[in-house]
Amino acid sequence: MNRLAIFSLRNRALIALVTVVVAIFGGIAMSLLKLELIPSITFPQLVVVTNYPGASPVIVEKEVSTPIETAIQGINGLESTTATSQNGLSQITAAFAYGTSLESAEQKVQLAINRISNLLPAGVEPQVIAGSFSDIPVLQMAVTSDLAPDQLNQVLKDIAVKELTKLEGVRDAAVFGANGEHIAIVPDDKELERRGLTTTDIQTALQTAGIRIGAGSVMSAKGELSIVSGTPLASLPDIRSVPVTIPYKPPTVKVPKVPDFPTISVSPRSAGTWSWDELNGGECIDNYDDADPSTNDAYQATYEVVDCADSHEAQLVRVGDLRTDAGIPIYPGDSAAGPVAMGECFASGIITASAYAAYPTLLTDVRYPTSQTQWNKGDTFYYCFAHTVPIADITGSVAGSRVNTIVPAAPAIPGSSATGSSAFGSSGAPTIPTTRSVTTIGELSRVSIQPDVITSISRVNGQPSLTLAITKRADANTVDVSRAVVSALPAITDLLGNGTEFTVVFNQAPFIEKSIDSLAVEGLLGLIFAIIVILVFLMSIRSTLVTAVSIPTSLLLTFIGMWASDFSLNILTIGAVTISIGRVVDDSIVVVENIKRHLSLGEERMDAIRTAVKEVATAVTASTITTVAVFLPLAFVGGLSGELFKPFAVTVTIALVASLFVSLTIVPVLAYWFLGDKKKKKLSTKPVREKNDYLQRGYRPIVRWTITHPLATMLIAILTLGGTLALAPLMKTNFVGGSGQSTITLTHSTPAGLTLMDRSAVAEDVEAKLLDYPGIETVQTSIGGGNGFAAFNGQAGNIIYQITISDAVDADLVRAEVTRDLKTITDTGEIVSAQGGAFGSQTIDITVKAPSEETLTAVTSAIAAAITESKAADSVTTSLDDTQSYISISINRKEAAKYALSEVLIGRTLSGLIAPSAIGQVVIDDVTMDLIVETKNSPDTLGELRNYKITTPLGATVLLSKVATIGIAKTAASRTTERGVLSASVAVTPASDNLTESTAAVNTALASVTLPSGTTATVGGVAQDQVESFQQLGLALLAAILIVYVVMVATFRSLRQPLLLLVSIPFAATGAIGLQIISGIPLGISSLIGLLMLVGIVVTNAIVLIDLVNQYRERGGSVIESLLDGTSRRVRPVLMTALATVFALTPLATGVTGSGGFISQPLAIVVIGGLLSSTILTLLVLPALYSLVEGRKERKATRRARKA
């Protein structure tokens, strides 16, 4: 690295130009960096949300959640799945390993769902949702107006949304809380019955209308033209004019009396040709529904054939749609693949006399005469069998002659136009209608636009409102987007008119700006403090300015690196920059201090600079590499901690590398220009004996005593370290501290069974209480799932209060007061406060798994009770707390079978009776609306439901209460499974801010609960996040120490001396722990990152110290002399670098601006405390330890030399 300095000194003009270029491009890069609260992290998690209206949690779990959860289990990278089933909603959370490509995972999940789509209920469409910090709204605004909600909703979509999405960086502007509209189609039951139609015919007609189909292309004079068939439905008249085909109804005939014929059963065949013919003798179809053959549901039932011994009116039916009891269809074209069935008739000549003689009983059973019975139809005779006859027993050419030989057995019907049937033409062939009669949707039903059922309510400060949420593109600047939207609001308000007002209830930008501004101010103060420290030690303005120039230059290079790495300016990266301010000046301090020392000896300026840089180049390079190397293990830290702090680590690394570059290039050039004079003085060949300053004079006696009393020194140091470690249990711990945002989010879990209006009334009381608090500016209330995020967060049944607090009051005090007071509200549910952080759960969650629902409920309740009694929790809630009532219909299978009914048939009948059918969507006047066929005369009470008459497949009706038991039951409002195993969760809000203490109390309470066989209870949530992060960062700390050791071995070419230098690391814990306890700031992942930094920082001082000692020993000095001279000469740069870093971080550690430091403040406290203690102990203990080890080695060498 010394060559770099020599190159710079030889090319001073080039270095000056590079410095100017760095300043220009650094400034440009800084202006291009986007502003965010935290780095944009994509969570490795997908949520599959499926709406299944009207289904209970049990049905949702069985028919939707379980099939989907099972289907996605084989996807690579999947770590866990959790399925939650609620009323009409399935939510499956799939967690993947960090680093998994969510885009690829999303495609695989969607493909897995597509494969089992045929197993899901009709109309169910799962949605796969991926989330990241970019999906959090930049702004949320409540919108009030003199307009009705539906009108306001429409004008917002027509005007506000269109205007806002035009703004640079805006990805979407979504309106929530509006009550939309749909097109309602209410069938006229009497008109349907008169025309022989059903509701299914209306649904089929609508499903096949308005579809545009590509039909290829044709060539024309103008080139190739595409063919598109179909016209979309675009208005109510279009819908009313949709045709509905009336099925063909053959003439009703009298079937002549045929005595003593049996009654047989037939069912419609699922497919067949329109081959109309008369009924067989004795066959009459009752209540036959001539539905569209493409609809399978029309052929599920078996229709009754009544005895036709007496005259009976019946419709002529298709021969191809009849089946005998044996299930063999009788229609022309069939070959003899099975036995001849009862009721089948064959032309004469097929059945021989011997075959007839073999089956006299069969014919007798039909009560035919003992002789051959025949009917005359033209010139052909026919034989009929009453029972199944095996083909093998029929002699003659039955097997080959059965084709086209099966014909009706009834005599000719009087009055028909042709012999044998009224459906036959003069030629004897069937007469098939070529056209059908049609009617329209408008003639069969009432079509109108109706408001949707209200499912959500939104208010701001008690006034009805809609919510407008603005999200940004991933590459957009949060602050710029917010400013652009806020600036556009006045113009949009004027366009909307009608008293429309926008109230911002959530805005990321002010907090981001405040946090970053605060960090910038603290960084600037730190820079000033660091410069003052340098000035005090160097006592030279020129030397101070030369040293201080490394700070802005290094930071500008850092901004260039951040821009190239596509990082944003957020509280983590700017915290990294702020923390780097004290560290980037260290290398320059060492270089300038040594240059100044050599210049004071009277050396020629160029020679002095070259010599001084050469002496320290190895030390500053090694120290920088060790500091940078400690961040390498962060690349292997997984989870949220790794994702969160990787940009932090990279930013610090860029800053430190930049500082090394500046110290070896720009600083020597500036020293040449501004320090010393050009006079040449003869360089002394004696060892350096410059005049000791006051600092060296004060330090030398102390270090002499420690060197001459190494054992006593080590004992004192060890006792100090042990005493500090004994105080470690007094430290509080957490995961990530509160962000200090001026917003509060309250979740109000209301009792199950409350209607939307009931919950609205409950919310009004809470709103009134909240608005009475001084300092609360706005209260935005969302009830139901209309806020767009409820389904994703699993809070569709709760009331959400979003509270904005004035900057003039302490947000934490207001939050504590509100939370305390609202605990007294217990009759309308529980209200829980959650600080609006983006770092995952802030509760200790316990996941309970059990083999049965009864065991799960009992164990979950017992765990919740035990934790509540322990007083370790501020609040305890379980996922099973909410229960709901539902109408249970238990089918009596045996009784239902008597009426040819099944559970599926009854369930579908009731679903069609009560639940409206969503056919699809149409666009009318640029508004997309659902097309819904609504039910009519559906039961409104339990009594009406019991007395509902179900039509059986046999054409009769039966009361629902006759085939089913109907009552009211209770169940959990949601059901949760993890990989198919029933589970429930217990959420514990810690009563203490000491997470470790709270987790221990929860574990103690959990241990007191006896778990049945097959039941497990696992602690998770923020406790699990803390344990995993602490373990990973602990391993990273050990890895960092190992890396530092390897770097020092390479630097000193020794295995022993680097071990001596590592003594600084444990002593760094002394100050870190002590200052952490004094400040009361909990130990979290930020603090552990600070410890990681300390490994590199404190070793730096040791390297600078020992490097010069080794140089003096190489010049022939003894261990003691080298230690005294080397440590005395290095005490000033060591203290300068340490104090510069300490004072640079002091504003950040004290939080003088009051915000923005919830991550950086704990880190700064750890670095300051550890650096102070390690510096003091390094200056005192390391020389003693070096003397103890190297002195013994020296004495041995001396004895060997004497013996020689």
C-alpha cells in the first residue's frame, strides 16, 4: 500500500483532479439516492387467499384450505405452511427460506393450485399474494364529502385515482371502504314454470352470452384480418335481451291401455342423439325434465316410470335417453355386448323357437299367453322379455343382429301422422325440429343495478369516510412520492368539489424525513466533535484540516458506492454513514500524526512524508482490513437480521475502504502542500528521540508499572472483566426497539356474533374516548375487511383504529396512557396496542398443536390461564377466543335415501336456494360490476328453514325437517392447521420491556401445564426471532474473531502475537455491558452488530500499538525499551482515534435530536462503551501481556546466546 502513497505524491495534480471528480460525482450520487424508512426487504412469504362465501370454517378447511395446503407441500425452499380457515375465507401462509426467489416460488404455488383446481368448489378462485416493504402504503387518506358513499367512490375512481396514478413513482391508488354495486337478476318462478325452465337455464344463458372468441383470420385486399365473434354485454338492455332457449316439448299423447305390463325404471342418459320415438309398451315417464344434455347436473336423478295399465298422459322422449334396470341403454346402433335386458324387444326371426321354449317362465311372468305374443306393426313382429336374458342363452344371430333392431313394443298410437308414433313423418323416419322457441332474460326475471351488501365501514374522527391508499413503485423515492401526492391534493379537491376533504391519517414521508434529518444532524455534530478532538491533540489547524478532509471525501465515495449498489438512504444506511464518521478519520489520524512527527524531526518534507507513510501503511491497511472483515460473516446470517443489516454492513465497508484510500492518496498530497517547510535537515541515524509531550510524560510511568508488574496488571484486568460480566443479567434485552413513530394502531377484537352495525356502535364509543385525549389529531376507524389489508393480516373480523399523534406531545406517553385506559373496556372485547413497526411480531407467540379439536381447546385455554396467573403478560389472547354460532343441518342418511336424496343433493339444493349465484362480471359505463342471479323466497327464519320443501328426484316433495335435524351450534371463528395438523396460537404481550425476562416467565408458566400425548406447545413470535438472531449473530461474532486473527497472522507473520492482540476483544465487553446497563437501553440485534464492529475497531488500536513496538525491536531495542518507546509514541494516535470515534458517536448515542436512532442508538452505545474500556485496557494490559510473553521469549534467547 506504500506504493499507492508514492504514486500519489508523484502525481499530485492527478490526485487533486480525482478529488474534485469524487466531490462532484459524490454530490450527484447523494442526490440520486432515494429516501426510505428502512431497506426494501421482500419477505420470503406467500399468502394464498381464497374467498368461499357462505362456507363455515369447517367447510372452508375441508374443501379449500386442506387441498391447497397439501398441494404446495412439495415446492423447493418451502419451510412451513399455516392454513387459517374462517367464515367464507381461507388464508394459507407459505414461508420460504430467505434468499428464495419469490417470483419463482409464486409461479410454482400457482401451478400447484391449478393442478387441483378441479377439486375445489365451483366459483372458488385462490389468489397468491407476495408482500414486501414496498407494498406498505406511502400515504393513507380518509376522504369525506357531501356525496353519498357510492357516488364518492365513483368520482374518486374516475378523477382522483386517475390523476394520482399519473404522478411520478405512484404505482397504485386504491379506494377502500366503499359499498359497490352489482347487477341483480331476480327470476320470476311462475314464468319459469310456465315455460318449462329453471334458474339453471338463466345461469347457462348468461354464462354463454357476451363472450368474444377469436375465430382465426382471413386475407383481404388490406392484408390479414382477424375474425372475432361475439358482442360483450355493455348495458342493462343488453342483459335483458339475452335469449333463453325453451326446450322442445313433444305432443302429449294418450298411451293405450296395455293390460298387466310391468313397471320399470329408467333414467336419462348423459348423452344421446335427438331420435324421437314413442314409449315402449308399459313405459310412461313422469316429471321428465328435458334439460340441455350438456348439463350433467340435469341427469343426476332417476325418474319414475309409472304403471301404464290405465290411460296416462306422458311426453314422448328420446329412445337414446332410456336406460333399463340393468343399465343397458336401448337405442339404435348398439351392439350385443351384454345380456338382453327386461323390456327390450327384438324383430321377429332373431329369437328362435328353441330359445323361446327355453324361457317360458319369463314370458309367463309378463303374463303373456303361453303361445308367442306379438303385436302387429306393419309387417314386423316383436318379442319382449321381462327379465335379463344372457346373450349366451339366446341362440340364433342375436349378437350380430341386435344392431338397429331394437324398436318400440307399443301398438300404433291412434291419430299419429305415421304408423307407430306421432313423432314419425310419412317416411317412417323421426321428425326432428330444426329450430327452438326462445324467450329472454328480461321476460323471465327482473334485471336492475343494486347496492352490494355492506361488509365494511370506514370513518375518520367519527365521520363516515372512504380510505384512499397510495403505494409506490419499488424504485421510487418514498419522500418524493409523498410530496407529489400531497401537492396534487388541492387541485384534485377542486375537481371533486361537493365539500370533499382529504385527511392524511398515515404518511411515511414526515417520519422518514425527520429520522434522516435527525441522523444527519447527529452525524454533523459528530463530525464537528471529531474535528475538535483532532485539533486538541494535534494543536495545529493545518494538520487538523488535512486530517478532517478525509471525512467528507470518504463519505462522498461512500455515496457513490451506495448508488452503484442500488441502496437507498434510510435509517440503517445513514446510520452506517453516521457511525463511520468517527472511524473513517482513524487512518488519516495515524498517517498525519506520524507525518507531523517526522516533520518535527527536521526531515525534508517529501522524505518525511514518504518515511512516515511507509511506517504506518501496513498498520492502517491491516486495521482497515480487520474492521471490514468482521462484516463478512453477516453474509451468512439469515432471517430478518441478515436481510436488515446487510446494507448497513456494505455501507460501512465502503466507507472504511474509502477512508483507507483517502489516507494513502489524498492525505499525503495535502500534507505535502500544507504541512512543514522545504528546508532539508540532516536525518539522524540514531533511534528516534523526539521530545515527549505532556501526554507521553503522563502515560509513560503508568505503562512502565504495568510492564514491570504484568501478573498484578492481568489480575486487576481479569477481576474487572469478571465483575462486569457478573452485572450482565441486569441488562434488558429486546429484538428491535420501537421506532418512535407518532402513530398508534389499535386492534379491537369484538365478541363473535356481532353484526357489522353492532361493531360500528361499539367503535363509536371508543372513537369518542380517543378523541378526548390531548395530542391525538386523527382517529381513522376501519370495521370489516374494507381496508385492503385485513385479509392479508388475518384481521377481517376486527376493528382497526389508526391514530395520529401530534408532534407537540410525547408519542410514547400518549401510547402508554391510551393502552392503559382502554384496558378497562372488557364488555365489548379486547383492545390491543401494536406500535406500527415493520419488523414482525412484537408479541411472544405460543403455537399449540393437538390431534383433536377438543384437546386443542383444552390445552390452549390452560396455557393462557397459566401465563395470565404468572403476571408476565400485559395481555394474553388466543386464536380460539372468538367463537361463532351457525345453523347445523345434520342429514338422516337412511331417511333421506327413502326419497332418493343424499347429503350432497340436499346441500346443493339449499345452496341454490339461499346463496346468490355469481355468474361473472360485466363492464357498464367503464364500471365493472358483478352479475348475480339472486334467490327469491329463501327462508328467513329457522322455522321457515325447517318447513322448506325439497323436491325429490322422484318428483315428490318432502320437508327438510323430515330428513334432517336442524339446530344452532357453536364453533371457533377460525380453524388453523400447520402442515395439516390442527393448531392454535396464544399471543402474549410482555408486561416488561425486558424480553428475555418475559420469555423466561412464559416458559416457566408453560412448563407448569401438562400436555396430553400427541400435543406440543412451541414458543415463537418475537421471542423466537430474538433467539435465532442472537444465535446467528453470536456465531458471526466468533467467525469475525477468527477472520481477524487470520488477517493479523498475515500481517505480523506470527501465530503468537495476534493472540495477544485479541485480548482487547473481551475487555471491549466491559464497557459495552456497563454503558448498556447505565443507559437502560435494552440489548438487541443492533447492539450485537455494535459488538461485531467492536471486534474490528478495538483490534485496530492494538495493531497500531504493537506494530511500532515490533519496528523498534527490529531496530535492536529490547522488549521493555521497545514497549516503553512504542506505546509512548502511539498513545496519542490511539487516544485520538478512539476519542474521535467516541465523540463522533456521542450525539447518536444520546439521541440529542430525539428521533431516528432506534436502531443506531443502541449500536452507538455499545461501540462507545466498548471502545473506551478496550482502549484503556489495551494501553495498559496489552503491554503487560506482551512483556510477559515476549519478555520470557527474549530471556530464553538471551540465555541460549550466553551458553553459545
